[in-house]
Amino acid sequence: MRIAMIGSGYVGLVSGACFADFGHTVCCVDKDPAKIEALNRGAIPIFEPGLAELVAKNVREGRLTFTTALPEAVSAAEAVFIAVGTPSRRGDGHADLSYVHQAAREIAMALTDYTVVVTKSTVPVGTGDEVERIIHETRPDAAFAVVSNPEFLREGAAIADFKRPDRIVIGTEDERAARVMTEIYRPLYLNQSPLLVTARRTAELIKYAANAFLATKITFINEIANLCEQVGANVQDVARGIGLDNRIGSKFLHAGPGYGGSCFPKDTLALIKTAQDYDAPMRIVETVAAVNDQRKRAMGRKVITACGGSVRGETIAVLGLTFKPNTDDMREAPAIDVIRTLQDAGAHVRAYDPEGMTAAQALLSDVDYARDAYDCAEGASALVIVTEWDLFRALDFRRLKGRMKSPMIVDLRNIYRPDDMKQSGFTYVSIGRPS
């Protein structure tokens, strides 16, 4: 099937490459000529494991192309996916749909035969209705259907998530459009990936509900971790104990410095604003968002407390900047607030991340960036683990101790065992576990 993917960012590029790998002919479109030029010469603008190889393979085999020419891509397509950004709108927190609406207008002008227009971007309830209205108003004679098809991709594992999804959600009341979407996803459906066809507004809400629920699980276990620290319990054992209940499940029950990234902060806020607009406020989600925002700064204060209440004039080493491992994404990363809190308290911060330092430099000032973990620890009064990259899981403690001013580790991801750290001669502070 011929597919046009409008937007060649994270979602659009991963989705386009995976669809091409299924055997579809995919043209990815973007307004940024520099991005398209880079993609055409094989340079991938984001870090995602396996993506560069997948793109190169499908370009080489002629199924995947890149262009700035939206009309040509759309006129040749049977299905057009909108995968543009929907950032939080400044001032009120609503999702900014201006890119979606502009894409709808441009798509409308290029439609020829019957086309399925698919919103892949994360959008509030009712966006599909507005896209349909815009296209119909722009081209009253156009034959089309608008479908909601939310993505559920985890950064760092996006290709596996696309090819082996928990579910495929298709929101449409149009039978012809449903058949087109089923054919697009047929390679997955044959492998028994559940395909759920719902009303369009329901599909739009599923995405937000899923992310809000996962954000709630993260925030819940973080608050349990706080209680564990006060009563002498172990949050990891608590998480195992409740996670073994199949009504709860073990995923997203890892205590840490709070959630970040491009989805949870933005999507919980957009859901809160939508609920307020419809006079159905979501108090639980409102609290989740507020608690998570407060937690990031609290983790910076935790480091200060571990250092005896003051870090003024001290060097603090920070390992991990991105919001999670296996990505270069710094959006809403907990490290940003942790570092700013330390700087506000007078600390000098040195940081290392295997992929995120370039993006971090645009967000954080007065930070020294190190060559590796050991260079980062040089002369530090404490080393803080903020992101659990694999290369931080087996550090040489003797080498590390020899570099540091004081043998102190604050582990905000609980990747080490307290007994092992004690034997290695470190003062060790973690999350929700006895020191």
C-alpha cells in the first residue's frame, strides 16, 4: 500500500520506516529541508536503537523515500498519516494543534482519489472531527475518511513496540477506512496483535488515558518510596509484592526521580485541560502532575541533604541527563531540575551522558561536560545517578573512589545494592531503601 507520512520526527520516522519494512511504499514528508537532506544522505536526526539500520535498509530497497513536496506525496498515497508535533501550548497547557490543522489544510489541497487521513499524533478528543471539518471546508469535493490511530512507542524501544505491539487502536466509524487500516496493519494482525476498532473519539481518549494511568503508577510508587524511607521499608520489595498481583502488574513500579520525556508531562496536562473544558475535572491526574513536578526538585534537595545540608562550592557529578536510557531526548528530563537545584544551592555540576549532552547544552548553562563517568567523578563530593544507562550499571568502584573527593553516591534509580556499596567503601543513598 502507498503511504504518506506527514512529519519526519520521532513518531513519523519510526512509523514510516516500520511500515516500509512491512512492504508498504512510504514517503516521509517534512517542511525542514535540512532534515530531509540529512535523511536522504543517511543521517538520522534522533537517537533510537536500530533506526538508522532500518531506514538504510528500506531506502536501499526502494520502499522508503523522503521529501519536502507534500502535494506529490499525498496525491500518490492511499493513506496519509499526520505525525506532526502537538506540544503544550504556552500559557494554558492545552495541546497546540496548529501543526495538525495546517497539515490537514495542505493534505486537503492535494487529495485526488479516496484517501484515508490518519491522525498518528497524540491529539485531544474531538481533533479528528476538526480535521474532517477542515478538509471538507477546504475541498468540499474530496473523497476521504479521517481515522484516529494513536501510537504507543517507548523511546529506546520504539521499533520493537511498533512491530510487536500490545494492541493496535483504530478509531473510525467508516467501514471502508477500517478495511484500509486493517490491510496496512495486516502483517501485525496475522501475528495475533490485538486490533481494536472503536469510535474515533474513543481512540483519541485511549492514548491519553493510557499515558495518564502509567504516569499515575510511577507517581504512586514514588510516594510509596517516600514513606518507605520514613518507616524503614524497602520500596523494591513493596513493588515486587504488589506487582505480583496480576491486577496491578510489575511494570512502571520503579521508584525514581519522576517521569519526563515528550509524552507523559505533555499528555497528562492536555488531558487535565480537556477534562476541565468539559466540566469533568480529573483530580487524580491533576495531583499526579503536581506531585511529579515537585519531585524533580526534591531529588536535588535529597542530594544536598546527603552531602550534609550544603553543597556550596562543591563539585557534584551527575551521571545521566536524558529522561530515560537509549534516547537523546532531554524534554522534561528530571536531570534538568536536579541540576538547577544543585546550582541554586551553589554547587558546581559536572555531567556525563552517552547521548544527551548536545541537547543538554541548549537547556543547561554553567555545566561542565565530561568524557566518561570517571572523568565526571574527578574531585566530586558526590556522584548522582539520574539516568540508568547500562554503562553505569557496572562501574569500577575502586577507580571511581580514587577520582572522587568524597566516596558518596546518590543513586536515584536504585541500580546498585546497598550492601555492595558499603563493602566498596561508599556512603550510599538510594530511593525508598534503608541506607
